[in-house]
Amino acid sequence: AVNQALGRVIRHRHDYGAVILLDHRFAEARNRDGLSKWVRPHLREETFGSTTRALVQFFKVSKAKAEKAKAIASQSLEMNQRQNSLALKYEDNEEDKQVRKIVAIKRSENVDNDGFVSQDQILGEIEPAAR
């Protein structure tokens, strides 16, 4: 049951959490040996004060790492969307504002030394039927 509870704290790669085992039985090697192998190297006996300080520091560092990972993932997603987007361009008649042509464009943005360079590729054009 303890191992199952330990596994519920961390759900994914960028998740973080702390488990505090407040039971004197975990000071015994035979009880520690029953815990999952991934948690054993992280076990330590500490005083209440040092544990509190370590937890505060752990959560500060972990939060910063998680926010950085989230920002990188968001930036990566944004870059991917920017690099491969599809747009529809409507060309209309100045006089009656009727749509004369719809153009499908694939936009690719690549990074060079000067920044982003857009490259548009026309995929097709549609001219609506006359009314």
C-alpha cells in the first residue's frame, strides 16, 4: 500500500511532489527494502526543522524547473505551429465586395541568421461561381 501511495505523487515527467514517511519503522533496513527501488536512494532521516527547510527549497526549485519546462514546451509548440500553417486568403472586388477568389496558402517559417523567413506556397485557388 505504501508503494502504491508513493507512485500517486508523481504522475508525469514534469510533475513533482514530496512524500514524508513519519513512521519509525522506516528507519529499519528490512522495512526500507520493501519500498520501491526508485525511492530508496532518496530516503533520509532528518529533524523537523531541516526537513521543513529542505521541503521549502525543493518546492521552490521544482516549481522553477516545471515553469521553465512548460515555457519551453509552449515555445516549441508555437514554433511548430508557426512553421507549418495553412491560411485562406480572400480576394474581393473593390466595387461590390463580392469574393472573387479564395487562395489556399501553406506558410512555412524557417529561422536564419536574421530571424524568421516566411515562405508561402499556393496550394490552390477557387473562384466562386457567378450568381
